[in-house]
Amino acid sequence: MVTETLLHIDETLDPAQRDELLAWLGNRPEGLQPHMKSDKEHLLFVAYDPDEMCPHDLVAIVNERGLHAHLIDL
């Protein structure tokens, strides 16, 4: 089962930085499936396996990259 959560990225990322973040997340061993909403460049959707991790783990993973993220409650 896969679920998706929404993260808010505090930093302003240019297109190359966004692409790099998406590639970095997508290549992680956790099997994350990230994508950004094109008209809201600070919003990052991430699909993940809830049996393997929780949404707060996603925040920690983004923080590893030196960015600041917050969960958006849908």
C-alpha cells in the first residue's frame, strides 16, 4: 500500500535545485516517489509506504539535505 503526503519546503529552490531534490529523493532506498506541484514550487508531494515509515520521517529525510520542511495536513 502506498500513501502520499504533502510537505512545505521553506527554502526557495530554483528549477535545477528542485530537480536535484526530486532525483535525490527518488533514488533513496526507501522507494519514495516525489513530485512537485508546478504552480506551487514550495509544495512537495511524496508517495511512500506507510508500513515502512511515517510522514515525520519524510521531514527528517528532507532535513538531511539541508532544507527545512513541514508537513501539510490535508
